[in-house]
Amino acid sequence: MDEERDGERTPVREGGKAGRKTSGRDGRSRERSTAPGRPAPHRGRPSSGSGPGRRPRARRSRLRFTRRFYILLGLLVGIILLVVLVLSLSGGSGGDFRSLQASVKLSDSELNRLKVNELGAVMILAYHRIGDEGKQSRTPENFLSDLEYLYEQGYRCISLRELVANHITVAPGYTPVVITFDESDPSQFRYLEEDGRLQIDPRCAVGIMERFASEHPDFNMTATFFVLPELFGQEEYAEVKLRYLVERGYDIGVHTLNHVELGGLNDARVLEELAGSVRLVKGYLPDYEPFAIALPGGSRPRNMSLLDHGEYEGVKIAFVAALLEGSNPATAPCDRNFDPLNLPRVLAMDPSLDTSDSGLYAWLRYFMENPERRYVSDGDPFTVTVPRHMEDRVSREKLGDRRLRLY
């Protein structure tokens, strides 16, 4: 009896067992039978310990990962790295992280609604004394009122360093403002001794700012102090005060050694003044590098290169910012006209004393009437967002590796 299999006939032996020939060790042909329905014997290498009557060990199955698994794993790792990067850049604060998230979600309609414009003007405010009201003096109550009004009008503090570096981290829809103090007057930072302990005078500038910061942490309270040898008075506490300011996130700049206008000095005298002021700060803070100068009277040296490439008696002078006394806001850091060594400031004074209509409240009113001239943040320090019609004002060199977004 023959059985057809794949088009060929295979002989079937009696008893129903199909036979096939195999070759033995002696070279003779032999027939080997397999019972119908029984699987063929395993012909691979026998496992150790196997023998008659024992079932062979099952072969271990290897875990196989699909292509989809690797894709999902890669996405998960990428998301984790992105979150870690953003948190590290924001100093671990959830506020900055939320700002960055918000900026990514801003649509063109939201940008229009918020009037985002990162080529708008930024006010650098100049304060001198906290005491009786005057053109260069604010009462403690009026200084606090300035801070409260800025906060209510959507302004948020950034440091002078951040402005110059174009690393502006305020939330979407808000406007950065820089606060500075000249001359290190005692009214700016004063200690009181109570029961043998030092307390910051709550009516000095630092006391007012510290209290305001505790009540309004999202204002990001900070300031830059341009110091003279007087160093806030109380000579015995000079180093303690400077260290306190730096540790609390304030910055220290210089104001020359003798408060002289540099425009009338020769190069040697200019270098002497600059180096003396740097040496003054480093005498108390050896590891601190004063990065900016407020020019007395707004008077610039005839040789401006001395400000950022000077040296005198072993003291290197490399300021990244020089501030004037002017009466205008500064241009934005990505504006082609932005010059960090010629930064104008706005004097903070009572409106009743502002005869030139160029003080803090005059400019606040101007920006209310002309909101398109005001710097408004998109919340992302790595993107510069400007209205499309202002694109030609953007300096590609100052833009650096930041992304330019037009709308």
C-alpha cells in the first residue's frame, strides 16, 4: 500500500509503520521506524543526566524585546533627561519650570493677547538714599510703595547680570525690572543691636526688600549695590554686610574709589580709580569679581576700552556692564543697539519732584499708554519672541544660540 506525500509515493511497511533508511556506523543501510502520531526523537546534543525513562529537559526560552519596546524605552529616558535638565537650569524651583512649560504652550493668539515683545525697553532703576524725600532719596514708606506698585503693574525683578547675559526668566506676560543702589549709603543697609544680637534695620533698603521678598516671593527680589569706601557705614560690619548681600543673591558693583567723574581724567588716573574700587571689594571678598560699574555723574572715560580691558598694578579690570545716570530705559539685550557698557537708568523719585518728566512714574505711565514699547516676556529664557515687524532690530550676534520666534 502506497501513501502520497508531497507528490511522491512513499512505501508503507506492514503494521502501518512508515520506514526510512538511515546509515549505521558500519556503513550499512538500516531502516528506522517512527510510530504514527509520535514525534521524532530529539537528534540534538543530549542533556546531561538524561537517560532511559527520563523526559529531556525543556529548552530555556529567551526573553525577546520587540522594536516597540525599545522605542518606548527611548522616549521614557528622553523625557526623564529633559525634566532633569529643565529642573537643573531653573535651580530646582518649580516656578521656573512652570514658566518654561507655559512658554512652550503659548500660541500666536496668546502671544498677541499678552503683547509679548522681547525687544521692548527695560527699566534699570537708580536709588541712592532711604530717608527724607528728595530727588535722590525716598522715604521708607515710598520705597515700599514703589515695590508694591511695580508688582501690581506686572513687573518682576531680574539681576543686572541676567539682563546683560540675556537670561531673563520672568513668567509669560510679565516685564523685567532691574534695581540698583549707588554710593553704599548707610540708609541702604544698617544693623541694629538688640539684646546683644544684630538685626537688620527694617527701615533701611535691605530690610524693606527682605520683608517684601518674604511677602511676594514671585517678585524675585534682588538688586545691585555700587559701593564706595564708606561701605554702608558701620565699618566694623563692612565684611559681614557684603557677605550677607552676596549670600542672599544680591550683586556688588563699584562706583570708583573717590566718586570722581572719569570723563575729565587721563588714562592713568582712570585706571587708578577703577583698580582701587576693585581692590576695595576684593579686600573683603577675595573670591568675588565685581562685574559692573556705575559711572559717577554718568561720565564715561575718553578711552572706553579701559572699562573692559584694563589693568593697573596687577589688578585686572574687566567690567561687563557700565551704567549711566541717564533718564531712559535700556534697550533689550537682543536689540542691535544694546550696549552693556552704556546702559541708561531711570531715577526713582516722587512724581512731584520730577520736573523733567523722566523718573520712574513718568515711564510707568508711558508704558501704560504705549504697551507695545514695553518688554514683555514669553517665559522662556532660551527663546526670543518678537512681533514679526520688528525682526530687523534683532542682532543675530547677540541672539547667540537662542531661538528667534516671530508672530
